[in-house]
Amino acid sequence: MAILSSTIARKVAMALSGLFLIVFLTQHFIINFSAVFGPDTFNAWSDFMGGNPIVQFIFQPILIFGVLFHFVMGIYLEIKNNNARQIKYKSFKGNRNSTWASRNMIISGAVILAFLGLHFYDFWFPEIMYKYIESNPTDTVRYYPELVHKFASPIRTGLYCLSFVLLALHLWHGFSSSFQSMGWSNKYSRGLRAFTQFYAIFIPLGFIFIAIYLHFNQIH
């Protein structure tokens, strides 16, 4: 019973960390989408997020921990599940019993983690260098040109788009299953699942639109 309870606790922790990352993803999307409407709003939001000590020194470390925890816990649970399958079937029709997204959450998660590494390389590390190591003066209008410049390369833009396609697949299964892991089962379950599937398509598609829009609207 102790082992079962521990496994359930890990699944709930995995689900909660995923829902936490959903909140961050939504906030990130809203700020990035403001770039489509021009530099002013995006610069204002970026300056607030980049200059707010609560965001920089409390929320940001929590976010980084949440990403790493979610990925490590996902690998751990996958290994535990594989070890628990003592009966091996001679013929397993995976596509008949589950979706590709549910069978390959580790793969899509690993690609998303690699994308986050690229994202850190593109934005977070340069920002840390600019503000805290090089000690540059505050420039509240630099964020938009820097963002647009990052999508000048068609290769980098394509990598971003591919990553968001895999994010959509990851969310398609992961978002709804997180509620199942926490025991959510009532008359609202069908509507909640419909919402999670809509979110899994809409948000990544929105990010893809932003990347393509900025790629074709370079500042000269």
C-alpha cells in the first residue's frame, strides 16, 4: 500500500507541475502575441517582466525548477511503468490501444526540453549577460527589435515551429491526463477534456503564427 500511495503521489506531483507549466505557457503566449500588434506593448510587458525582482529572483527560479522536475519525474515514471509490465504480449497494436502522443510523451518532452535550451540560449542568457554581467543601462525599447531579429533565420524559425508541433502533441495527451491523475471525474470531465484539446491546438498554433509573422516582418 505504501508503494501504491507513493506512486500515486508521484503522479499527482507530475500532474501539478504540468499544470503549473501550463500557467507559465499561457502567460508567455499572451506577452509574445502582443508583439504582433507592434513594439510598444511588447516592450512594456518585457521591461516589466525583466525588471521586476519578484519575477526575476523568485518566479524564474521556481519555473526552472518546475521544468526540470516535470521532465525528471516523467522519465522516472516511464521507467517505473516499463519495469512494472512483467507480461510481454506477442503482438501489441499500439495504435489501437493508445494515441501516438500518449505512447511518446518522453520523446516529445525531450524535444521540448531541447527547445527550451535553445530558447534560453536565444533570450535568457543574453538577457542575463546584458543586465547583470555587462551592467548595461536600462533600455526599455530594445526587446522588440531583439525578438524580431531572432526570427530572421528560416532555419531557426522552422525549428521553433517544429518544437511547437511537438508541444501540441505533448499537451494533447498531457493536459487532460493531468486531471485524471488527480482523480478528476465528474459531469464536467467531457467539457474539460474538450477545453484541454482546444488549448493543445490553439496555443502552439498561436506560437507558430508569431514565429512566422516575425520572420516575414523583419526590421530593416
